[in-house]
Amino acid sequence: MSKKDLGLLILILVVGAVVAIINPRFLLPINLANTSNLIGLFGILAIGQAFVIITGGIELSVGSVVALLGVLFVDFIATRGMAWPVALPLILMLGGIIGLAHGWLITRLKLQPFVVTLCGLLIYRGVARFYTADGTAGFAFGQNFPELEFLTAGRSYGVPNSFIALIVIAIVMWVVLHRSVFGRYLYAIGKNEEAAKYSGIRTGRVVMAAYVICGVLTALSAIYFAMYTRSISPASHGQFYELYAIAAAVLGGFSLRGGEGSLIGVILGTVLLQELQNLVNLLGIPSSLNFAVMGGVILIGVLVDQQWSVYRERRLMLEATRKGAAGAAAE
């Protein structure tokens, strides 16, 4: 665990202690379980976003993809009678195709990630609204899928299965990001894409793979959100979810410039965001201020990241100067 991660963990504990003192309901098992469930849902999104940010990119269409794929998943199994073991991998494949399309536009046609994913944000939500005729996609009264509901919205020994899924995914993605050649390539591209290209890394393929991973994890999150809400209004479902994912990644130490960050930090960032949301609810702060809190958190995270980078560069320069002076004195 890095110093950044440790500092974030301490902040989470301090904020949690303050909230518990002000409102003891924070520590009730039902509240902790509900918070853990939301951490699982948004944490999967944040991990996918982190893989894109590490390359120096951004994925703004996450919320709209959650809406579109959520609508399709519910329609497939609730209206068209498709078996959920067939619908689930189909939705994951669609998420991967969306990620592949974004990666292709960015790497082959040299479009800016901001432009590509902003267009996706508008397109996918529009398609979702058209698909439902601006209606609501949901399950009929009494319509149940016991196995699917247990895997997505159920609990094992009191722990939400969405949170367990997040832990499993985080472990796998941690190995991919921090213990594989592919992960090293991602960091190299984020630091300096041109240098990575000249060193023999096929940067286009690596960046496309990052967007595919993000697309698949977003699709999985869409399924979890669909089973959690059980009713989807495409006009509002998933709105601003991309901000939660970006904020969690930034708070977790992922620099928007690329090339920095740890997966543990992403999880801790997600925990802190949901803790702050819980704080807003338990303290009776108007829910209309939720996005103000989110914006403030993102701003603080970016400022801290920027100041930390400046401090680190200054320290490295001072160390280099001292070494140079010591070498000159020795001669």
C-alpha cells in the first residue's frame, strides 16, 4: 500500500468515526450493508474507468452505457423471454464492442477520447430512450429470477454479493495492472505514449484493450444496477455515473494526465465517495447538494494530485542537485 493509499484509508476512518459520533445509525448493520452494496456497484465502474485513465484517456459515456445495456438486459430476460445465462454474456459482449469501437476511433482515427466518449454519452442515452419509446423498462409483477437475483442483489453471510463481486474483480484487475506485462505497458503509455511506441509497444492495441476492459466492466455494472433498481427510466438511469467513476479514480491517486495510480486506491476512493454520500443522507443535508459535494470532492482530489506532483518534482530536483554537488565536491 502506497503513502497515498494509506492517507486515503486514514481519511476514510476519520470521516467514518465523525459520522458515527454525530449519527450512530451509520454503524447499523443494515446501513453498512446498503453502503457496501453501493460500493460494489460503483466500484466496478470505477475500476473500468481507471484502466482508461491510466492511458491518459477518459470515458464519459459510462452512465449512458449503463442505461442502454441495462434496458437491453431487462428487455431480453423480462419481455423477450431470453434465458439470463444467455443474456448476461451477450450484454458483456456488447459492452466490449462499445469499448472496442471507442478504442478504434481514438487509436486509428486519432480522435480525442473526450470527443469520442462525449458523443457516446449522447448517442447511447438517445438510443436507450428510443428503444423504450421514452418509457420505462422493468419486470412484471411477480416476475422473479431467483438465481440471478441472488448473484446480483442477494447476500452471502450478510455481505452483499455485489461487494463480493467487486473484491473478486479487484483482485483479478490488480494482478493485471500491477503484475503483468500488459499493466506495465499501460503505465508506459500513460507516462509517454511516443516513447512507449518507439520502445516497441503496440500502443494502439494496448489502448484499445483498456477501452474494451472498461466496456466489459461497465456492462457488468449495468446488469447489477438493473437488478438493483428493477426498473429503468432511460432518461435518468445512470445519469452522472461517469462522475462517480472518475472521482473515485482521481481520489484513488489516478492522475488525469495518465501513468499513475493503484487499484487499491480506486477501491478506497469509491468507499470514501459512498461514505460522503451516506454522510449527506444521515446528517439531513438536502439531497440537491449531492452533486455539489461530488464536484467539491473531484476538485479537491485534482488539487491534491497536482500539488503532490509539484512537490515530488521539486524533491527529485533537490535530490539531483545534492547528488551533483556531492559528486563535484568529491572530485
